[in-house]
Amino acid sequence: MRVGIFDSGIGGVSVLKSLLEARLFEEIIYYGDTARVPYGTKDRETIIAYSLEALEFFAPHKIDLLIIACNTVSAYALDILKAQAPYPVVGVIEAGVLALQNKVQDKNASILILATQATTKSQVYPKALHSLGYKHIDSIATTLFVPLVEEGIYEGEILQSCFKHYFHAISTPPRAIILGCTHYPFIAKAIREYFGGESLLIHSGEAIVEQLKKSFELPTLSTPSKLSFYSSQNNSTLSHQAQTLLSL
């Protein structure tokens, strides 16, 4: 199978890394809309318009499946993309929710959702978790994390200042933290350490591998996936950043 991965920038490389390790596809085509990252600060209509343009990008590549490795697009444009695409389209939010459900059975557990402004505004994660019976859910729009990851800042003083800015009101580490943006797994170690290593972190890369295996009955291949990178701006830069992130 040939699969496409779409993200607003390099964040989807966290999903790509999990897919490469799982060896589920013969070929993976990654497209990042680096000219217009971040999506998380944009309105619904713009997010949908950009997502449909990405669908046009993949048309000549003859993919068999498209993975939306962007929580913001998954929140606002997934149903539209499913209706327009001639192949299955899978988003990361459902996978993240299922992963939390599998790992946290206590419905009274405290759950913190970190996401972009747009994803937080959509309330898609809290609605899904409330429908499953979880009672103690908080969401924080941690929009600054995206440009920091895009700049290659995964630790250090600037990131710690952002943590203090966003998390100053949290007195007790949550039982679980959903990393509701695919950029965030690259700062997962720093987030975990900030909360004293007491919180379980859920991210979409690991979750979507399990979902794909079950939904499409994909076997593990004996050879690595062929990989191609494309972007709407500075393709060589994205490819270089992606290779760096894959080695972390």
C-alpha cells in the first residue's frame, strides 16, 4: 500500500516515526504545508480550504490511504475530506481517544488535553471523552508549542517558561495528558519531567498504528517503507528537519 501523511508542518513526523517503526506500508508520502503553518490559530473555513488543497496535492500520487496527522484538520475537516477523497481518510483524534480509553479505565481520573487554539475551541476531545464517561477533563490551548517545535526547540529555558505560563494553575499532576497536536510528542520528555514523571502521556503516533492494524488488517512488512517528503515551501528544509526528528 502507498499511504499519504498530511500535516500543517513537521509535527506529523511524530506519526510518521511510529509508522516507519511499525512497517505497515510499502511507500509513505509526507506532505507538510510549511508555508502556512500553524493551522491552530486559523478559522474553520481557512482550515477546510487548506485541507482540500492538500487533497489535490495527493491526487497524482495515487495513494491508497490518507492519514491526517494534524489534530486541527482532524477536528474541522475530516468529514469533508472523507466525502471528497476516493480512498479512506483517517484522523488522529479518534486514535488518541481510543488509546486513552485503553490505558485509563478510571472514569474519575484527571485528564489534561494540550492542543492548539483551534482544536481546543472545537471541544472535540472533551466531547468524545465525556461520551465515554470520563468526568474530570481540562483543556489548555498551548499554541506556542507549535512554533517552538518548528524552530527545533525541544528543551531549555524558553520551553520551561512556556510551561510555567500555561501550567502555573495546575497544582497536582494529571493522571493522563493527551498531546492533542502531533508537534507535541517532540517535547513529551520535557512535559513529562515538568510534571515529575507522574502523568501518562498519550500521543497519536503510537495510537494510530494500533488503529490501522485493526481497521485495515495490515501485516508487518519485512522491508522498510520507501519515504518521500514534500512541502508547500522549502522542501529541502522540511526533509532535513524530518530526518533530524526521526533520529531523536
